[in-house]
Amino acid sequence: MNALMAGISPKVLSTASFMDRFWFGDSSFTEAGRSGDWMFMFIWWLSVFFFVLLMVLMVYFSYRYRRRPGQHAPVSPAHNTPLEITWTVIPTIFFVVMFFEGFRGYVKLNYAPAGAIQAYLLAYQWSWELEYPGGQVSSEATMTSVGTRASNPEQHFSSIKAPIWYFPEKQPVVLRMTSRDVIHSFWVPDFRVKMDIFPNRYTSYTFTPDALDDTAPIMEDAEVGAYRYRDHIVLCAEYCGDNHSEMAAVIRVVPREIYEAKLEIFGSPRGTLAERGRVISQQRGCFACHSVDGSSNIGPTWKDLYNNEFQYTDGSTIRVDDNHLRESIYEPAAKIRVGYPNQMVSYQGMISPEQLNWIIAYMRTLSGATPAEDMAAAMVDPDAQDGTQEGSDGG
Amino acid sequence: MSTIDTHAGHSSHGGHHGSYLTSKGSLWADVANWATTVDHKKIGVMYLVALLTLFFFGGVMALAVRVELLEPTRTVEVAGEMVTTGQRLGVLAPDGVSPNNIYNRAMTLHGAIMTFMFIVPGIPASLGNFFLPLMIGAKDVAFPRLNLASWYVYVFGSLFALASAIVGGIDTGWTLYTPYSTMTDADHWRVVAMTTGVFIMGFASIMTGLNFVVTVHKLRAPGMGWFDMPLFVWAIYATAIIQVLATPVVGITVLMLIFERLFNFGLFDPRIGGDPVLFQHFFWFYSHPVVYIMILPAFGIISETITCHARKKIFGYKAVAFASLGIAAVSFLVWAHHMFTSQGELTAAIFSFLTFLVAVPTAIKVFNWISTLYKGSIVFNTTMHYTLGFLFLFTIGGLTGLPLATLSTDMHLHDSYYVVAHFHYVMFGGTVIAMLAGMHHWWPKMFGKMYNEPAAKLGFWLVFLGFNLTFFIQFIMGAHGMPRRYASYPDEFQTMHIISTFGSWMLLAGFLVHLFTFIHSLIQGKPATANPWGGMTLEWLAESPPDEHNFAKEPIVKHGPYDYDTVVPPNYDPADYPLPEKPYTH
């Protein structure tokens, strides 16, 4: 899992035209997106033509008919029906063309071809969780170097931990989306389409990423081998509160066999309890609000949390133990640490009791105050110890 | 002064007895007089002062937002420690509050103040109040007491909204989208205070609108038929109709939002059975027509300034007048184009089509204005600078709206900086620039003083260039993938954000120059004659500043508002601004 926390791919500017690069930074990476770009350029050049025409006339008239002492403005008609009809009809024709072509492009952008992968996307303040058709959830995230046009490897996008979602090239995908709290919006600038996500209904988002070509960079991955990939940033485009601008993700387009290998890995967390806990925490978006390095964020840091005492808003002082963590994850509003907002939602039903056990194990390893025997228990790998009795430790 | 008196036919310089600005003796008498006045001119000036004060607050918020965006937030390793940089406003955040929250509040206040408190009441309540009765030759508006009441209601509502800002502000965005606006700030009353303020200010808007509709219908001077009205009057009339019809909807909407928050009504919050999209429909059913409440009066001003300073009849008078009414009518049918990314394809198609329908009369107006320049006698004073600046900026604003009305391109550009740039080109490049054109055009009439033209032109160039520097780059940023309302952003946008922020400082410099020229004019300005530009509309028959009762005797309309090429105004002073020589022909 050394791809975890790796950077986003550096992108080589492809065959995009100068105007594509001027307006969009690059050409789109879907067929439907390119047809939208074509429409934009059509409107752009038409607008440039009419703008230049109007401004040239305005400047010419202003100069030609500037006030001169002693010269009066001649009487000229203040009305000309044929001219007025012409300049009503011509724009109307262009507008009708734009409307129809725009609607055709809209259909292309929003309707998935047959045979699309259907994935489920849950958005919440301030991250998202994507569940593959088989129930797998990506455990990989990128921490740095997120840019929408990551041709510059030095780029940073804040300190966000954006999840990485793998999808195969040339494969139509449909996301069935809903929100757990407020309205969000799913925008992949590279695909030129966004769709709002509501708490009380499903909306869908579709894309068919282009094939990877020779310009795509190569990722060295210890688990699945080297492969070509291409990254597309996902941004939340509907204002959703404090960390709206940190709500991002990465769609990583890879060859089909890599996609399948990744799903295999995501389906079965491995390693010690603590390692599994870290994977689950990542998948469930805990790091959107909690740091593990002691830095301040929306929620308390997990560093040195376990088995230390803290002040709570009800006046009590509590030593963080297993039961307190269980309560804080399943009923977060029950006790609020002094200095932090009452903002976390319950993870009851989203984090299973077994996964909760793994997360607590992970938190133990992050604290210097954890007793030695607790620390040792967190470092156990159940598969290595008990591999013959598959499922015996399952919840 | 005496030279001016001899040039002007009758007493026509500032400060003469009987002017509405004449002091009542003591400061207290003046304060009492202004506070209880029913004179539309004083109310117009009081609105102007209140509006510009709020514009200042909204502007400070905008500058704060731009300063925050100079740098993205970065967490970088410095000497082995992780350090977060770039949170400029974040240092103001108290413990337990996200640094982004301060940006979100500044962004919300900027939007809420500028829309609800400045640009919606803006031109109609200030210049409209002052000039609508003058331009139709009336003594006052139809209901002078209602007019004063509307000012107090407006100020009272603003105080509610500002109180919410002073105790911490809200972070909902000016659009107040549910369910965020019903969930945020749960322990406080700030969202309720702000929305109550908006609710109250709605009544001021309705009162003004009602007053203007009746005034236009009943108080026109003898001889003034509907098609003898100046186009500014047409525009204010169309605006007033929208104000009366649309404003109740925002009243209902914010009232429902308040009830939702206080009593859990379950209208908008899905956790208690509501639908957040319903709120968007309600909100935009008002807030789209309101866009035309903002822009139609600007169209009216431009029709006045371009004709007066080009000495030309407006090209296609009826087309321009009916375009105003047409825009007002269709404006009620396009609300859902703010929701292309949140609804089904049928609604999207219908509203995309209706949106293009609004574009037609808007385009016609621009063609008409530019044709008006043809064979004119154009003078390049500050007002004309702003008028031509309006045509430049508003044309960009209009054309860049086309990819937003087109469904396939809007799916990408929606809720990005492209939209931010587009509506600033329309609202600022359109309405604010036109308001500045109107203020420079009518300043001598309002206060009886001329201003320093070279200084005002410097102000124009700073505002014009600063505005383009601030906002043109935002079109490109948005198309590249920069979403709106982001406290932080990917590094690749930093250069563009820096350019934009520099532009905002230039804009600030331009406004400071204007503030200086206006204050300088009030203190030391040369007295203005009754008709310094040689205008044909009736307000120029009144003194500068006008008498308390506007006209010495009721004017009788004998020529059209724009008969510049056949009639020369009787009371203009050629020493003030040389017009081409021409015999009197009326």
C-alpha cells in the first residue's frame, strides 16, 4: 500500500489547441466533454465577432461624430424598421441554434451508455465515500500535490486528504449519488460536467474516460506492479460550509486489470489491527477532520489521544478509553471536547463493530500514553496468527 | 457668480433661497427637517447616503475576500514541523472555529450587503426617487409619506442585518440555501436576524415600487403622453412593477426559512420531511426577477446619458421602452436557470429556452444605444466615459451569459468563477457603472455644484481598468476549474488570484478618487447652472439644486424628451459646456 499518500499524476499537456489551453487549461478527457468545449468555442468566436463589431462601431462613431464647436449634429432618422427587424432576427437565430445544440450536448453529458459500472457515492461535510459495485471502498488517498492541472509536481492543494478512486479507461461509469447532510456538487473539471448531490434524493453522474496513451505517466506500485495512469481532480462545487474548499477527491484512470487488482485489495484490509484501522479511517473520511500528527483541525487530533485526560464542555474530565471512543464515534454529540464544535455525525451503521475495534487499535498506536499490553494487542495481525480459522474473529 | 447669472436666463446657481438644500437655521432644525421630510429629493439623498454607506461595508468585505485569496492554504514542512500558511483571515478565527469560517462569513456578508442592501434598492430608491417626479414634471411622488416610511423601513431592516453581522455574521452564502442555512449557526440567532432584515427591507422595496407605479400613472405633466416619457421613467416603471410583484415572494421565502429554523416546520430540511430544492425554486422565483430590478434602472440611465451627451434622439424609442417591459415580463419565467445542475432534463430544457428569450430584448437595447451615437455630437466628459464604459462592460457581461444559458456548457461553468465574473460584469459593469454615469450626469442638479472633470475622469479610468483586471481573469479561472466560494484553492490558480486582487486595489483607488471629487465638489465646486449639459428632459428646467417644490410653475411638455436635433433647450448656459451653435427652433 505504498501508493497511499502518493501524489497526483503529473499531466503532460496533450494535443490541446491554444484556445483550449487558454480557456480550459487542457482539452477534455471525455468525448462528451469535448463536444461541450466545441460548443463553448462556437459561442466564444461568435461573441468575439459581435463584440468586436459593436465596439469598433462604438469607437468609430464616438471619434467620427465627436463634438466640434459650431458644428451641429445633423438630423438623422431615429428609427429604421428593416434594420431593427434584422438585428432582432439574427441574434434570435443564433440563440435557437445554441439552445438546440446545448441540449444535445447536455444529453451526451448526462446519459450513460449501456454497460456502465454503477457505483454509489455518499457525500458529507467535507468528504465523500465511493462504494464500488462489490461494496469495496478505496483505502488510498493523496495528501499533497493535488491540482486540477498537475503539470507542476510542486503543486499543493492545502492539506486535504483526497481519496483516490480507481476507474478503468474507456469504461462508462455511473455514480448514483446522495448526501448525508447538506447539498454538495460533484464536479470533475476535466470531464466538463457537474451535478448537485442532495440529502433527499439520488442524482447521477456519468463519464467515460478516454484511453490512456503513451504520454500518461507510470506508477510503480509494489502490490500490483507498474502501470500507466491519469488523474482527474474532483471538487465540491456547491457551498457546504467550513471546509467546502477542502472537499476534493481524485479519479485515477488505469488499465482494466489494475482496476480489478485494486478492487481485490480494497475488498480485504490486511495487516495488523492498527493497520486495518488506519485503512478504515481513511475510507470513512475521518482524516477530513482529525489529524494524526498533532496538528489542529475541526476535530481533536488522534495523536496522544488514547489514555490521556481531557476537559469536556459539560465540565467533566474524561480519560479516553475504548468505551469513550466507541461513544464518540457512535454518539458524537454525547460529549464534546472543550474548544471543538459539536459537528460530527454518528457513524452508527457505517462503521461496523469489527471495524471500530480496528480504528481503536490504530488510535492506541498513535498515543504515547497507551499501556504496553494495549499497544501489543493493537499490533496483532489476526490473519497471520489465526489464518487457519478464517472468519472466527469476524463480528 | 455674477457672470453665470448673466449667462443664465434666470437665477440658476447653487445655494439660492428656496432650494431644497437650504438650511433651516440651526443644525437641530436641519436634522429634524430632514428626518421628517416628505420631499422626494431629500429622501432620495438620504437613500443615497445610506446606500453608499452599505456599499462601503460590502466593499470592505470584498477586499477582505480578495486579500484572503492572495495565497492558497498550504501545509508545508518547515524544519521538521508541519506549518499551515496562507490563512490570512483565519487568524481572526476564535478557538474551535475553522479558519475558513472567517472567509465564508466575509464572502456571505459581501453578497448579502451588496445584493439585498445596495444594488436592489440602489438606483430606484436614490436617483429614481430624486428624478422620477422631476422628469415627469411633478411636485413629488404620489404618496410622499409612504416614501419617507420606506426609507425608515429600509434603514430598520439594514440595522437588523448589520446587527447579525456585528455579532459574528452568517456563513450561509447570500443565497441562504437549505438545508445548510437551517443547520448552521444552530445555537445563535444570526441567520434569523439576517433573514428578518431581508424580510423587512422587502417592504421598503414594495412601498417604493407601488409609489412609483402610481406616480407614473397619475402625476405626469400636462402634454406628457406615455411615449413622451423619458426612458429612465420607463425603466423605473418596469422595475417598480417587478418590485411589487416579486418582492412578496422573497418575503414569504425568508419567513418560511425563519419558521423552519425556529419551529421545525419541515418545509426545506429533509431530516424533517422537507425538500431543499423547493427552497431554491422559491428563492430564485424572486431572485431572478430581482436581477432585472438591478439592471433595468441602469438601462434607463444609459438611455438618458447617451442621448444628452451625444445630442441625439434615442434610436428606436419604442423598441427600447418595450424591451424594458418585455424583459420585466420574461424575467419571471427564467428562475430555474440557476438550477440546471440540480434538476431533470425537461425543466432544464424549458428554462434554457426561456433564458435565451431574455437575451433578445437585451441585445436589441445595446444595438439601439450604439446606433444612437451615429451622427451625434459626442462630448467626452466623465458621464460619457461611464456611458461608453457601460456599453463595453455590459456587452461582455451579456455575451458571457450565453454559455451559461446553453445547457452543455453550463454543466461545466455552473458555480465556478466564470459565473462570478459574469454576474460582476452585469451587476458591477452594468448597474454600478451606470449608477456612476447617472451620479456624474445628475450631480450638478442634485447639489448645485460642478465637480472637477479631470479628477473624475481619472477615477473612471481607475475603476474601469481595475474592474477588468479584477474580473476578466475570473472567467478564465472558472473555465479552468476554480469553484466559487472557496477559501482555499489549488496552487495553479494563485497567479490569476493575485492579478484579481491587484485589480481590486485599483478599483478601491478609483472609488477613493470619486469620493474625493464629490466631497471637493460639495465644498469648493463651481456653482452649477440649471442646465449645464443642455438636457431636454424636464428635470433640467428646475433650478440646480431644485426648489423645494421642484418647479416655479407646472411645466407643460411641448417636445419629446430627446428632440436634441430639432430643439435647443431654452435655459442652458453655453459658457458652462459649449454645445454646437443652433438657433432656437421650438
